[in-house]
Amino acid sequence: MKRLRKGMVGVDRGSEMLFSDFEHGGRMWSGTGPRIRRKTVTFSEPFLAEPVVHVSISMWDMDNSSNARADLTAEKVTKGSFVLVFRTWGDSRVARIRADWMAVGEVTSEDDWALY
């Protein structure tokens, strides 16, 4: 469990189109075996410490002639950003993926000040 020490909690969120490979025959659409796509997401302002990041698929377009295999995670979470990672494998054909994300963590307040 992540415990927040301060009274100010910030929530940032967004939506990212990770790829659209069917239009140009990209690897996610035409390839087989393990495939991965990464996208760095920058928060609108930095948190005081690494936030908790939740990710979800908000749109997927996959071929129905093979198994739908998808793994979406947030990696390398820092105060200012994280890496959104989509993986598929086998014979899955993924045309496009859009992911939504939400980050929750401590933020600064105008009442924060230091004496020294």
C-alpha cells in the first residue's frame, strides 16, 4: 500500500494512441511472435514522489481470426513521467490500441514552505 504523507493529493489523467499499424502493415498487425510498443507519458506537473499509475485499454481493434492477446502495463514510473508498455504475442493481429491512464500521488501546496 502506498501511504500519502501530505494533505495534498494530485490526480492526473490522459489518453494515448499507442499505435495504428493496420494502415501501413506495421509489426503489430502483420507480425507474429513477441511484439512490444512503448510510449513515454509526461505528467502535466511533477509529483512529490512516484505516483501510483493505473492503465487500461480504452479502445482496441484486433483481428477476429486469431486469439486476442494483450498486456498493458506502466513501467519506469518517476515523479514526472512513466512508460506505457503494450505487449502481444503468438499470432495475434492488433490493428490499433488506445490506452487511458490515471496517476495519483502527493503534490505540492501553496502552504508548503521551509524555514531554512
